[in-house]
Amino acid sequence: MPGRLPRKYCAQLPGQRFVLYVRGVVAARPSRRDKETNKNQRIDAGTVHLYCQLNPTYNPAMTSVLIFGPAGQVGSIAARTAGELGATVWLAMRDTSKSIPSLTTEAEAAGDYHRIYADLEKPETVTEAVKTSGAKRVFLYLVHHASDHLHGTITAMKAAGVDFVVFLSSFTILVNQPLREIPPSDILPFIHAQVEANLDDIFGPDHYVAVRPGCFITNLLSEKAGIVANHVELYGGEFEQDNIVPSDIGRVVGNILVSGPKNGQKKVYLYGPEILSLHDSIARIGKALQKDLKITDLGPREMYQKYLSSGMPPSFADYMIKTLSTKGPDKGNGERFPNYKEGVSNVSLYAGHPATRLEAWVEQNKAIFHA
């Protein structure tokens, strides 16, 4: 008995209502208005391609997107958002059995989602993933230890047919220097800038968008143990951050991936709605949890040892100690948060809702702080 084809394999065309089945060559039932002008559609069970005289330019690849890192806090929301917008979503993973936050097994099965193996450090697997998916649009994230700053992978994407990339970059990139001239000693700006520069060289500035979010609110979870214990030992209490919520970033990424950027934007800054010191951010978490937190200062030497004991490389520990010793480094032109007002409004522009406030994030994640 043939079963009805899952919705994920159905395409909606003007003037058509389909009765599509899994096996064999199956005729669709055209509406009365189209009987004289429309030939039968058919399904090729192997590739599930739809042929239609009414719309001969229809191409499933036009709505296919390839998302690397779908198990991440940004990638999972980007994948779900792209699916909600009607795209066929290919989930590129090194471990295709891994669970995906924000996308339940039931939602994944009901939607147009497909898992596929790929490793950003193995360009040949990226080539295969692009060709198998037919995707022309890709979401890409930074691989910190990639020695070529993903040059080989980006080249493989271009050669395989990708024509648009959304890259999860960083607001730390210095705005008063060319990308290639940012020194390696500025670790975070440098590594993100090199990937952007590779995208510039290989795809050109009109065929990729760099999403540059500010400080992730989830960075505050490094103080989770102290919050739970009601005593936080804090280094860099004066350091300022915007506390952008990863789910807001993911929704923006998903929208840009499917629908493209707005207002001609090539660098899309994203920020949380309020700039707070690290000390005040922790204090506000305590207040939201109705906890009387004790916050004491930790010196640079103690923090450095703490970083090393957590496995952080010495060079990056040095960088973090220096970065957190002030309110934050100047990103150029005297700004610690370049294009801040625009970055806050960009969340509403793409995600359709205001940037999430710290208290709302705490409310949504209370269980994390009661371990």
C-alpha cells in the first residue's frame, strides 16, 4: 500500500493541489482551472524532484540551505528559523547522531530537515555536502584552530556551487584597519577578520554577510558555580558587555540565510539592549533569581591561574587578562561597541522582536542556576 508522501517532499505551486505518494511515478490532481494548461507532475522516488510545465523554473536548490554547527546555541536556532521560513534545511555535522538543541526529534521529523556528514576542517567533505544538498546558501562559523582560517573550505564551497554565505563573526573586529592588517596579537579580532578576508577574496563582498554579535550572555555562565553558591569571585568587574542572547543571533542568521540582508547590509552588528558592567550583570542575575549574591574581586594573577587550570592556552589567558582589565578595548574610532544603536535595532529588523533583556533570559533559564 503506498503511503502519502511526507510534507517535507511536497512543493506548493500556484493553482495546484497535490496527492503525492511515496512509490512509483505518481500523477498530481490539477485544479479544474488548470486542466487544459498543465501536464501531470511526477515524483522520481530517488531524488524527489518535481517537474511542472506550469513552473518550469522551479528549482528545489533555490530553497535549500546548509547549516554548519546546527548543534550549537546559534546554529540550532538558525536551523529552526530557516525551516519555519520554508527552506529545506541540511544539518551539516561531524557527528550526525548528536542531538540538536531547540529542535526536537518530532519537529525534525515533521519538518524538511536532513542530517549530513561534513567537517569544516576537511574541505572534501564540505564539497560532498554541498553537492548532495544542492544548497546555494551556507551558514558558517569560526573554527578557532584552523591554520588556514578556513580558506580551503571556503574555496571548496565556492567550487561546489555555493553563491551566498552567512558567517558568524564578531564585533571585536577593528573597524579602523583593513582585515588583513589586524595583528595576530589581537587574537579574537584577528581570527575572525581572516575568515572575513578569505570570504572577500573568494566570494566577493556581495556574496556573503558577516554577522558581528557582541558579548554573548552565556559567557556569564562561567560564574554559574559562584552564583549557585551565592558567592562569586570575579575578575574584570568593570568590563562592559551587551549580553546578547544566542537565540536572537540564531533568528537573525536564519532570516538572512533564507531571505538575504536588508538595507544593503554587509556587516550586520547585533547587540543586547543594555550595556552593563560584568559586576552589574552578575548582580542583576542574582536579583532576578532572588538571591543575595556576594561578589568579591579576584586579582589578575589568581584569574590567570584559574584560566590555565581550566585548560586555556597561556597566550589566550594573557589576552583575556588584558582584555578584561578595562571597560573593554577600543574597536576603532573611539567605540567599544561599533554601531551600537544599529546593532540593537538589527535584532528587531531581522528577528521580528526586540533584543531579549537579561532578566527575560534568566527567567527562561532558571533551571540552569539551581543545579
